[in-house]
Amino acid sequence: MSLWALGAAAAFFVLLGLLGSRFAAWLASPADGALYRCVLYTITGIVILHLVLTVLDFAGVRWSVPVLAVAAAVIAGIAGIIGANRQGGSSPLPAVQTRPYAKQSSGPAWGDALAIFAVIVFAVFAVTGWITMPDFVYHWGFKGHRFYLTREVDYSFLGNRWNWAIHPEYPNLVPELFAVTALLARGFDMPAMMLEAAVLFALLVAACREGLRQGGADRFIQQAGTALVALSSAAFGIGYIMAGAADWHLALVFAAAVPPLLRPPDRTGDLQIGVIAAFAAGSKIEGVPLAALLVAVQIVRRVWAERRLTLKPAVTTGLLPAAVVLAWLARVTHHHLFQTLESGAFELARAREIFAGVGEALQNPAWHGLLPVMFLPLLLLFQRRTRAFAAVAILELVFYFYVYFTSPVGDYHYFVLSNFPRLGFQLVPACIVTALVVWFAPKSERPAGTLGGCPPAATDHELA
Amino acid sequence: MNQQGKIGAMLKRFLLGLLVLWSGASLLAEARRAVTSWDARAGWDAWPGGWRLGTPPVARLEACLTGARRLLPAGTAVAFAAPGESAESTLFQVRWAAYLMPEQNVFGHSESTAAGMARYVISWRKPLAGPAAAKLRPVGQPPGCFLYQAIRP
């Protein structure tokens, strides 16, 4: 284990957050707390990095630290100039109605302490490599190492017919993060790569905490909910050996999408959803439909709220995800990377095998009984405040089952068992948050289409 | 809020508190299990689908590949064979070999899509024999494996 490499991995995420923070004028809602801003900025930084690497690949420029530093400086500079001009005019941020909870402190307390403990425990196990997910070895980490060595997404390598087992068609944001971490660390150091999962876990917990806060949960529920998400995720992450898995990315997507989906739709929410959706689309193949669902639901909310269809919100929400998806589609199609496993006829006859697998997966010991929480969106759909989140979650669940019924795998019972517990992990933390928001918020604080008791976490002045 | 409502709210909070306790206990149980298995890793000898970083089977494979790497030019097409192992076991071993040698193009020796592509063949633990060894020339014996070069016409 190299301390230099671990430091480089940690510094990498700080730099990504700083890069993303250059877009604060557009990204941060007055309702957003400091921790959630860190989450949004880091996700934004990652999406920018992914797009920069994609452009470099299209241009045939090999990745290097100086090239990436120049690109980051240029982007930060442009964002600074545009942001300064924008601040000179009217405020980009909408006014926020304060609610009775506005006086509540969201300072650290016992639940946060438990959450920090959970993140540290997970991080310690992760950097030892003992809880490294097999898929890190089989493809995520392997591709990351390969891209680090070749200083590009090595499409000629991915296009080798024998590489079907490493999912050459998957979006490459996850291995790109490993590759750039290795560039900064001057070597592919496994503990440094594993630290990424711990960072994503910390961001996930921060996003869940914010979801509870913006949802109007009182202090006890905020603390209990934060602790519950952190402790249960850490237990599953260790028990199911999840370090290095890309499922952390999608769990973060669902959790980070909760605050803007709980708030009434607005310009800032459009961009927040757009950035989060772009992150989803770049991370995993099931992140592509998830991105489409997030964008579609946000646009429908906008249309519903304004009673008219306008192009601007659709562009604000959909531009970044579209850029990520179209670039990915172009490369995958050009190099003929789609696999036969991706397509097949819908076979209802598999139902018994699939649902037997689901039933068994729901009892997975690493979940300690919590996995059925992933189906809570079916109930949350009946609550107006959580309907948007529930719609996204349910449709993503439908997509998972569609894949089970159409992928020509063979042994569907094993297929479901091998991935359902971790697909559920993508949903469980955000489902816990939204369920607590609905079932624990005082009835007087549940008006539809309001901030639901959320205090403004910052003023326009603070953001300027 | 009436009396019944207050009791209901308190009960819900109590249940949430219990859930937090349950999750804390779950984390401690998983951590304990992980520490126990970590302490016993020297005796870890699972089938290849259950290999983990830092376990003896992976260390053995790493030793083999470190030895082979000295004899292989970078970017070479290398087939990995595991005579006597099941196809499923071999599939996982190939993935581990590819992970440990990312600078090479590693694939399974029986991979139909790579027929005739291999410049070198690594045979894990046992030497190749019979038709599989035809058109191959032994070039080295790294720890725990055998290295062959394909004879090109």
C-alpha cells in the first residue's frame, strides 16, 4: 500500500469537487446544504472529466496529467468568466419560501457520528483489498488498468472478439476514474482504487442526509435516517464484498436525485438532474435508461407545473446526459461492441425461475433483511411529494426485470441471484430516505409542491 | 396532536431506533466476519470464482505470471490454459490472469473467437499434452506454470 497513491486518490476527488464548484452559480439551490453542494460539485467534476477524456479520445490525444490540468484550468476559467457575468445581472437563484423548520440546525450529531464510523470501517476494509468485488478484477479494474497503460479508452483492445467477458460495450466512466487516479498516483495502486468506493459511499451518505433535511424530517429522523443508511450500506458493502463496484455510482445517483425531485421543479433542479443523469449514463449500462428516466420525469414535472411545454428546461436537463450517451453510442457502434447478450425475445416462461431467484436474493444474508425496502417505491407512488422519485425507481426496476426476461443467458435463477442483491443496493439508500420523509414528516408539513419544510441553506450572497 | 397521534409518532420513532440498532449490529457482525476470514486468508483455497486479492491461489498465479512476463513482449496475444480444470473454473482463472497482466492480450486457450491468435500459451500448473501441445514450443517454466511459444509456419 502506497501512502502517496492513497493521497493522490483522495486529492483527485477534492480536485474534481473544486472543478465542479466553478459551476456553483448554476448548480446550487438556496435550499442545498454544504454537504450536498460537495456531492453535486464532485459529480459535476466527474462528468466534466468524463467528457474531457471523451473529447481527447475522439481527437486522438493521449491522456496525461498536464493535458488534463490544462483542460481543467480552461473549463474552470470559462465557468468563472460566464459565472461572473451572470452574477452581475439578476440573481440566478429563485427565491425560496422558508418553512417552520428553517430554524432547525442541521449541525452534526449522533447519527452523523455513526455514519462517519460506518464509512471509516468500510474504507479500512476496502483499502486492504479483502472486500474487493470480483467484477473489479474481471472488468472494471482491469479496464481501468489497461486504459491507464494505453492513456486512452483502448477501443481496439475492447473490440477483440474474445473480450466479450469484460463487457466492452459498457460506458467507461468508472474505469476512466481508476485510470486517472493511476495517472496521478503514477501507478495502478489497488488500495488507491478501492478508496474511490469509500469516497462514493461518503458522498452517498451526504446526499441521503440532505434528502432527509430537504424533505422536512426533524432532527431525530435526520440523524436516525443518516445512521440507518450508512450502517446498512456499510454492512452490505462489507458482507457482499462491494469495494470497487460500479453500483456505488448508481446508488449515489438515486440518493443525489432525491432533493431536486422532492422540491418543486425549477431551473436549478433541471441542471442538477441533468448532471446526475449524465453521471448515471456514464457509469453503467443500466445507468443509461436511468438517465433517460430522470430527464423524462423532470421534464414532465416542469410541463405539469407550468402547464406548457418549453424547450429550455428540456435542454437544461437533457443536454449533458445526451452528450454522454451519444458519444458512448457512437464509439460502441463504430467498434461493434454490442453483445448478443443485450438482445433477445421477451420470454414469459422464465417467470418462475426469475421470481424464485428474486425470492432467494431478498433473503441474502449480507442485507440482514433490508433488501425488500427496494420495493417501497410502489407505496411511495401514492404520496404526491415522493411520486417523482417513485416513478423513476419503479421504471428502473421494470427495466431490471425486462432484462431478466429478455437476455439470453440460460440459467436465469443463477443470473438473478448473482446480481439482484447489488442492483437492490442502488435503490435501498434512497428508498429509505424517501420513505422516512413521507412517513415521519408531520402532517402539517406535507403540502404538495413546496419545499416541504426545507430551510434555505445559503443565501444568494453566500453563493456569489 | 391528540394523545393517540403522539403515541403513534413515538412508536414509529422507537421502531426506527430499533432499525438503526439492528443495522449497527449487522455492520459489526459483517466486520467481525470479514476480520475472521482476513485472519484465515493464508488457508483460503476457494475455487477460482471465489478467489480474493491477497489469497494463496492468487499469489501463486501472480508468481507464475511475474515469471512469464519477463519472457513476453508487451502487447502480446497470450492464451491461458488450465488443463484438468472445468470450463467454468478456467473462465475465472483467465479473468484473473488478464487482470494481473493488463499489458498483454490474455484470453482463454479454448476461446473459439481467438483460435490461431495466440503467440504464447501459459499452461497453469500442468504441462499441455496431446493435440493442445502441437505447434507449440516450450520456452520457459515460471513458478507453477509452463510457457510455450506458438510455432508459426
